[in-house]
Amino acid sequence: MNRTALTLAAVLSVAAVAAHAEDADPSGQFAATIAPQATRAQVVAQYQEFRASGVNPWATSYNPLASFQGRKTREQVRADYLASRDAVAAMTGEDSGSAFLSARATGSAASRQLAGEPVRGAE
């Protein structure tokens, strides 16, 4: 009898707590922002555009570089590589570029500006 009464009291207290649970506030902090819904005709038109494009990024044969067109010549790329080779080596070195960055000239005045400082000084 004692066990039954305790079990009944536990079940009723759980039910009472569950009955006092608050409903979700749809306009509260965790409310989902829902975009305006498109009509069926708009969705069908978008689907047809997708099918007509012939590109399916979920396909196993998808090649994102198929239509890639480079704008630099081989010589330009080689010159860029040679110009940045020392900086890249310094940044990927043992100290992760700390010595390279500390040896560089200081940046512009904007990089030294504090958060509360006016943009043009005291005018």
C-alpha cells in the first residue's frame, strides 16, 4: 500500500509539473524567421531553370571547374608566385610568421586607431 501511494504521488506530481509547462513563444528569442513563400508557379519556374542549366551540384559527375576561365597568363602567375614566395615561406615557417610580421613596417594609421577615437581627430 505504501509503495502504491508513493508511485501514485510521483506520477501525479510529474503530471502536475507537465501541466504547468509554458507554451512556446513564437515571437520570442528563438522564433524562426520564415521567408515569404513562393507560389507554385514560381517554384516550378525555378525548377525548370535549374533543369535547363544542365548543372547538378549533387551529381557524382559534377565538375565545378568545367567552365572556369583564367584571366592571367602563365607568366603573370609565375611572377606572382615568385614575388610572394618569401612571404609564404616566412608565414609557414617554424614561428608561423611572427618574425616576418614583426619586421614589416607598421600599417596605416587606421590600424593603430583605438575604438573610441574619432576618425579625423579632434575637430
